Amino acid sequence: MGLELFLDLRSPPCRAIYIFAKKNGIPFELRQGELARGEHLRPEFLQVNRLGKVPALRDGDFLLAESVAILLYLSRKYQTAEHWYPPGLQARARVDEYLAWQHVAIQLPATNVYLCKSLLPYFSGQPVDGANLQRLMERLAPALRHLDEEVLASRPFLATEQVSLADLMALTELMQPTAVGCDVFQDWPRLVAWRARVEDALGAELVQEAHKLVLQPRDPREAQRDPQLAQKLVQKLQERLR
């Protein structure tokens, strides 16, 4: 059995891994599931990751979870180009710095904006809570300001002079709310220019392919195929977004 990647492409870290593997010609079998449907909690998946989370990797008998760990594993095993995770001590530390910071500063608030604007209305059948959405956007703003006014003021990419794992993770995170009409780039000119550079380095077609699921509108009828599941998801989303 070759390399298997267990991903939900509605998840930013999963998209980052997908883009990285595709961009670097890494052969893998895509095992795609949907978090919103609870597919990551099925017994067969829990044998791959007992924590019941994606992304996850299976490489023969070796199992691995957590997006950063998977990206580093792939970069080392397949000896990808040095710019992804540079060998220089300080350059590598800059990549590590972003990868450590992004979980709470970028990924969590950006995903919450997406959940409020897209997933909660989808499963509840109710309109978007505008006040809550604005509050969540304001929680993301300090991190965007830091990236635009400080980080990108001194270099073209987030960690070094070339695209790295830091930029890959950031793009997939910031595309999450943007894909549903909350353009987190519009007020930050350096972030707009950075996004164009990163998409050019990755390939616009690959970026669009990875984001296809979050870019296309959901069919509202699908949410009500299992009303009990929809109700449980609404409760969990409301608790998370309070």
C-alpha cells in the first residue's frame, strides 16, 4: 500500500497538504471524507487517527496526524525543494514561527468566519447573523494587520524571499472566509500583492482545484437529508461561535 492522505478539502490544513503533494509530484491515494457528516469519527477512520481528526497520513504501517507534522514529513521524505522548508537556521526558524503562530491567530478566527457565514446557515436554514459575523471578522483583523503592516513590509513572502510552507498554510487559511464572500484581503494592499505572488508560485489552476469545494455553493436541500444530524451540528456550531 502506498502513501494515503485522509483529507476533507473543505478544511484549510487539508488543502495545504493536497496542494503541497500535487505541486511536488508526490504520489498518493486521496481518502476524502467530510467533517460535517462525521465521517472522521467512523471506526475505520479511527484506526488511522484515534483522535478522529483530519488531516491524517498512512504510509505503509506508519500513521501520522497534524497538518504541520505531515507537511514536514512529506518535505523530508520526498526531499522537496529547499524553499519550502529552508535549511538555513534563521530562515527555517521564520517558517517555524509562522507555523506555530497561525493555529490560533489565523486558522481559528478565519475558520470561524467561514462557519458563521456558510456552514451554520446551511444546516440551520436561517440567515447569517450579521452582528456575530462582524464580531468574528474583528477578531481576525489584528493578525491581518500584523501580516500586512509588519511582516510583508520587509519581505515578499511570510518567512523568506521565496514561497514556503508558511505561505502555503496562510493562503489556504485566508481563502476560507474569502471563498464565501468575506474578502479578508481587501483592506490590506500588501496581502493582496502577496496572495498574487503565492498563487503564481503554486499555480492558479492547482489553487482553484484544491478550493473547488469551498468555492462552489452548497445545495440547501442536502443539509436536511438527515435532520437529526443537522440539528446536532447547528448546536455544536452555535456553541463554538459564541
